[in-house]
Amino acid sequence: MKTQSKLLMVALALSGVLGLTACGQEEPAKPVAAANTPAQAPAPVAPVVAPVAAPEPAKVAAPAEVVKAEVMGEKVYATCVGCHGAAGEGGVGPKLQGQTVADLAQKLQVYKAGKEIGPMSSMMIPNATQLSDQDITLVSEYIATLK
Ligand code: HEC
């Protein structure tokens, strides 16, 4: 029992020393840093934060362009509504709703070239010849969103 308690004492003393040494190494470091901080640190700290935040704004531009393209496509489609319906449901002209962008654009290019697709192509050709390639892309993308 005596040997054990002696060992315990030694162990406690050692851990106490180690603990103190550990504290002794850590504690002074903080006060020194803290003491220096108010006078010198503020400048170096700010630049470290800024570069991390910088890359983000570059990606924000895209959604605005998508919205702009949709609005432009809707404008072009305003001239088509009378024959194809506000939702592309069809009327004088065939139903456009549910067709893919590629299909719509391809057909519009055929009409634009003055070629016939169906028996009523003569009604559609004058409308398509007024469209630029960009108009065709935009209006096709818009029509494909109609439900
Ligand atoms: C004067 C009425 C009229 C207007 C305005 C009109 N269209 Fe048409 N459109 C038609 C008719 C009729 C057809 C069918 C032509 C045929 O027989 O090939 C047609 C066909 C189409 C087709 C092919 C559909 C299919 O499934 O074969 C597309 C795409 C189309 N129109 C898009 C448009 C767009 C886009 C506009 C506006 C820029 C427009 N049309 C304006 C009457 C019209």
C-alpha cells in the first residue's frame, strides 16, 4: 500500500509538472499575441478574409442573362399567339406545346428558307422569314416552356 501511494504521489507530481509545463507553454503565447493584436494585427487579418470571398460574384451573372433570353423569346412569340395560342395550344396553326427546342427551331428554319412542311406552309413562311437565327433560338426556347 505504501509503495502504491508513493507511486501515486509521483504520478500526480509528474502530471502536475507536465500540466504546468503544458500550461506554461500555452498560456504565455496567448497573452503575447493578444497584447500585440490591438496595435499591429488588424491590418494583416483583413486581407486574409477578403480573397476567400472574392471568387463568388463571378457566378451570379448567369441567371440574369437566362431571364433576359426568356423575355426576348416571349416578345418574339407575341407575333405568333394569334395563330398558335398564348400557351402554344394551337388554333389556325398547329399545336406547338410539348415540342422540343430542336424540333421547333428546325421547322422554323425550313419555313425561313421558304420551303413547305404542310399544306398551309404559305401562312407560316412569311412569319418565319422575319425571324433572325437568334429569334428562332429564343422563341423556340420560349415555346418549349409553355404548358
Ligand atoms: C397567320 C397565322 C400564323 C402565324 C402568325 C404564325 N404561324 Fe406558325 N404556323 C401556322 C400554320 C398555318 C402552320 C402550319 C403550316 C404547314 O402546313 O406547314 C404553322 C406552323 C408552325 C410550326 C410548325 C409546327 C409543326 O408542328 O409542324 C412552327 C414551329 C410555327 N408555326 C411557329 C411559329 C412561330 C414561332 C410564329 C411566330 C414567330 C408563328 N408560327 C406564327 C400559322 C401561323
